[in-house]
Amino acid sequence: MAGIRKIIHCDCDCFYASIETRDNPGLAGLPVAVGGSPRRRGVIATCNYEARRFGIHSAMASATARRLCPELIIIKPQMEKYREASSAIHEIFHRFTTIIEPLSLDEAFLDVSDCKVFDGDAVLIASNIRHSIETEVGITVSAGIAPNKFLAKIASDWQKPNGQFAIADTDIDNFVKQLPVSRIFGVGKVTASRLAALGIEHCGQLAKLSAIDLTKHFGSFGERLYDLCRGIDNRPVQVRRIRKSISVEHTFAQDLQGIEDCKNRIPNLLDELRLRMSKIESDYCISRQFVKIKFHDFVTTTVETVSQNLNSEVFARLVEQGFRRGNRPVRLVGIGAGLEPRTATGSCSVAGEVASKTPFPQEESQIILKLE
Ligand code: TTP
């Protein structure tokens, strides 16, 4: 039927750990994690499925992971290798479509609606992509195939690891009816428990509420919920994602005790931030500077200000402000910049209106997660 899109969501299985096992086959079958050292307050970036059986997961302290599984092998991340694998994977995607929306190094949406390979059969296209990545890059990938991004992303998780799952247009109603509301992107613990209080656990139950009721309970997100619980998602696959920010952060092996100690860390962080910024500055303008401080008790604060460049004095002032909010030892300092795309003529159009409570960008902090 015309108008039905074919979207594939590809997601590598335990990406960093798979690359490490590929490069050291002796690790196969053993519990393996990639992350920082347990002795230096490192955290786990990811772990293989053997390690997950012990309850280990991303962002867990490596020391905790080691306690859960004393034989866990923890490997220091080697980002260069992961980037290389990521571009090889993207080269494979490009054999089938140019409409690719990368979400991270190991995850992307592909719109293959107009692809003629395999007579346009998206299930065969996904199989071939997975097979090509396995043979050419040496790691496994899971894929979801569906008429939209929301369902394709859920489907790629359905048969993980090393599997694929397709949701045909005619199956959508049955599929979403049974889907727990917690699977909807944006439904976190708070929304899920508010829905549970209304007796709603599955999308089928959610679909019984009117758009007006949903908006009454959940504001503008209610409208989105109204669509998603019916399996409707018209968002296009966006070839290039617009970055909102860029940042670097560092967790210190020993807590920093005072303002001066924190400020002394700025030059190194700023060097790294400038380097990263230099790679994208032809596409983006800076609209604000921000600082993130995590105190020793994990309480986190962010401070930001409107700015059009990366100014070390401004960062120092923000660090002072942030530190004073907690006035206690600090385990992490991060600095970053809010970004705006350049206009078509390459100029910067924004003066940078900034909302006072803009949270530290989570996606970015995942990408730049620093591991010791
Ligand atoms: P994910 O796609 O979230 O997870 P994964 O590929 O490791 O495992 P899964 O099979 O469940 O999809 O993350 C991709 C990579 O990003 C991951 O291999 C390591 C890195 N990463 C971090 O560095 N920090 C994090 O907190 C997370 C979640 C991931």
C-alpha cells in the first residue's frame, strides 16, 4: 500500500564489548565489561550478555560490578576502534539508503522505503545488513523493522541480541495493545506510576483515554502519548541530527576539596572541549557556556550563561557559582557549550536566549563519558 514507510532501526549488541571480543577471541563466553578501573572510581560503559547475567549494567561503578562478578574482565575503552567500526557499519548502511539518522556510534534509523534492493523487502534488507556487519566488521547487530521510528526501535530490542523483529502495518494494533506503557519513549518512572494510578499498564488501556483527558493529565506530552499508544509516529528519519550541545567532563580519582582545586581543572577540560568544538564549528555557533559539578554525595548542579564563545574566565565564574551551591568535596567537573546550527550563509543568527533550568545534556554526557 502506498504511503506506508519502511523504517529499520539497527542497534549493535553490547557494542564496545563486542569489538573487544572480536579483537581478542579468547574472551568469548567470559564475562567482559568495558570501562574504568574499579580502583580508580571507574564506571562500566557496557558489558557483554554473560556479564549482564550477574546484574552488571552500563553506568554501574566498576567496583560494584567486580563485587557482583569477581571474575569480570574489565577492559579500558579504545574509542578510536569503536569509531572505526562505526564508520564501517555506516558504509554498509549506505549500500541501501542515504536516509540514515545516526543516534550514536552503534545505533541508527534507516528509511528504506525507496530502496529497490531485494525488491524493497525491508526484512531481507535488514537481514543482509546484519549479515554484512557480522562478516565485514565482526560483530552482531539487532534490527527492528516497522512503518515508523517508534515501533522500529522497540522491535530492535525484541529479539536482542543478534536478532531481528518486524512489525507489519497490519500487526500494529495487536502489537501495541499488549505493549507496557513503560516501553514508550519519554515514559519514565514518574509517568508510569501516574498511569498505574489510573489503572493503566498497557498501551491498549492507554488508548481508551481521550486526547483531552491525556492532555489534562500530561500536558503537551499527552498528545504524543495519544499517538504512540496507537502505534502512530510520523517523525521522519532525519539524515543529520542537530546537536544541541557539546561537553567534556572528568571524574577524579580523588575528590577535589575546594574552589581553587576545581578551577585548576578548567584548562585541561577546555583544551579538550576546544578540540572537539574545532571539528564542528563550521556547522555550529556557540550560544551558551555551562558547567556541571557533581559533589562527592552524587548531588549534581549545573550553571550556565549566555555566551558566544568558550571563555575560560566565564567557566571559572560558573565553577565558583556551582561549587558554592554545595560547598563540599567534588567528584566530577564538566564544562560545555550550548550550540545552534549556523544559518545557510554560515553566520550565527542567535544571541542565545537560555532557559534557566536547561539540564546538562544526557545524550552528550553518554557520548563523552570519561573513563579512567
Ligand atoms: P547501548 O546501545 O546503550 O548499549 P550496548 O550496545 O552496549 O548494548 P545493547 O546490546 O543492550 O544495545 O550503548 C552503546 C555503547 O555506548 C556501549 O557499547 C558503550 C557506550 N555507552 C557508554 O559509554 N555509557 C553508557 O552509559 C551507555 C549506556 C553506553
